[in-house]
Amino acid sequence: MRLGVLDVGSNTVHLLVVDAHPGARPLPAHSHKADLRLAELLEKDAGEPGNGDGGWQKAVEEGRQKAGAGAADGDERRSEQNGDGPGLASDKNGGSTGVGTGGAISEAGIDRLIDVIRDALQAAEDKGCEDVLPFATSAVREAANADAVLARVHQATGVALSVLSGPEEARLTFLAARRWFGWSAGKLLLLDIGGGSLEIAYGMDETPDVAASLPLGAGRLTAGWLPGDPPDPAAVRALRRHVRAEIARIVGDFARHSAPDHIVGTSKTFKQLARIAGAARSAEGVYAQRSLSRAALEEWVPRLAGMTHADRAQLPGVSADRAPQLLAGALVAEGAMDLFGVAELEICPWALREGVILRRLDRLPAG
């Protein structure tokens, strides 16, 4: 059967068309993508980083004051854990940690989203999709007017977007990585950096033993903390401290388990970081093994911090649209790899969209 997966993410709205049936790997047939950057279309609350009302300046000043202080052991942190059970960290943003907290998607943003979804539906029809699986992630999930956005989209397009929770994102992405690497990979640790959130999952089976989501997406952090081009060094330091404090909150949930046998990174940010660090080009195909070492990443972070967006766009594998987010993504990747003790990870070609497809195929009746 031919399926379409419509992914309304924080950076893009992406329709992936695949030929799939139970027991076989999904074969990509078509990709239709539109850059939307929903996180940047949110109407921000006053006093948050990036809103022009002193939030970012305050964060920069804090970065200057704490520049020599080392880890932020005594800092107050405003994130909270949710009630999803042991090992599941909150996928909500509990304080002034960047774009999106308490913000609403603007009317212009909703109109643009509707137009993009209509275009994707037309592409799905043109390619002969039997069904389309539509879902949304952190930008819609955390918008103050999420219910109104979903209602408007449904009324205008007939699409009922399924809003995934952060831990659900982590579990589905983990499923995709497990299927890609197989049982021989042993205990997997998964890191996934999206536009709005960071997902982490660990386990031996297809369902992870522990899954977490943090509001540390590359798009969200760029818009909220790094408005300069190139960014203010104090803003970079403030963001670095924030990222590491947020990740450190949930490391203990994973540390109580045995060490992973294989560590993988998924999605665009990790792919681009691996590429600039010397990994194989996309033209070499999905089966070319690609990896990213923490040592290489630590060398690239200060270089990226000193580059303009235009300079970053000249790097191999980095598009002009994604170039502004690369530094924030690198800070998250570096912080996660450091705090989880990861010296090197392997890039997984499959991620959330493939996980959604696989879950759908698993639920089809046999025969």
C-alpha cells in the first residue's frame, strides 16, 4: 500500500510518501516539504528570551555574570517533571526557556499552516496515497491556542492532526532506530534533536525502558536565545549553561540502567553535524555508515559560534534555511553527548516519520 505521513513539525511541514506493507521496510517514493518554522510564528509572552522586552538581554547578562562559575549547580531551574511515570521527563516548557512558552500561533501562522497542509494533501493525492497519517509535534503541542489551531485546520482541510506528546515522539523514534539497527545492536540509547524539542530514549526492546523529552529544539533555542548574527558570546555561554542544566535533570533516570551497547543520533541536526565533521555525503546513500564523535563536535562548536549564518550555509551539507539553527543544535548535541558519557554515536537514517509508519503497519490485520 502507498501511505503518506504528514509531519507538522517545529521547522517544516513534511509529507513523506512510502510504499509499505507488513514485514517489509518502507520504501520512500516521494517527499514534499515546506519550511514553516511554526516556533518562530508564535506570539511570545513578555519577558522571555528573544521577545525584545528584556528577556534575552537578561539572559545575556546572566551569562556574563556566571561565565567563570562552571556548572550551574545552584541555579534555579523552572522545568518540572510530568506525571508520565518513572523515567519519563516532562515534555512541557516550565519557564522562560525560549520561544513557545505560553505563546499562541498567530492568525497569519495558522493561515500559512492551512495553505501548506492543503498543498501536502494535493501532493499525496497526486502520488496515489491510500491513506495519510497526519501528526503534529512540539510547536502545536505547546501553543497556548493549540485547540483552536487544530479546529481551524480540521475545518479548513478535513485533516485531524494527532498531537504527539514528547515521550511519545521519543518512543516512536526509538522504534524506528530499533528496526533500522536490529536486535544485534543490543541496548540502544537514542538522541534526537528536532526544531522544538530534544528526545532521549533507552532500552533493549522495541519499546524503550525510559523515554524523555525536553524543550531544547534547535529552532526554539535559536529564536529565543541567539538572535545575533553572529551571536553574542555571552548569549552562547548562557544558552550552553541552560542546555546542560536541563539535560542534567534527567540523566539520573537513565543512569540507573546498564550502559548502552549502541548510541544513535537521528534527524537533521545530527546529520548536518556529522556531515561537517567529515561523514559521508547524502549522495552516498542511506546505507553508508555515518558517525559523529564528541571530540569533533567540541572542535566545531566554537567555530560555529564565530560564524555568520551565511558562513555556516557554506559548510558541506548545511542549507541556508537550517544554517541559523546549527549552533544551537550543536550546543544541545555536545551537552547531551557529554552528560551521557557518549564518545561517539552513529547516525540513524530513520526517525519519527518512519516510526509512525512502522507503528501503523504493525496494527494492520495479518494477511
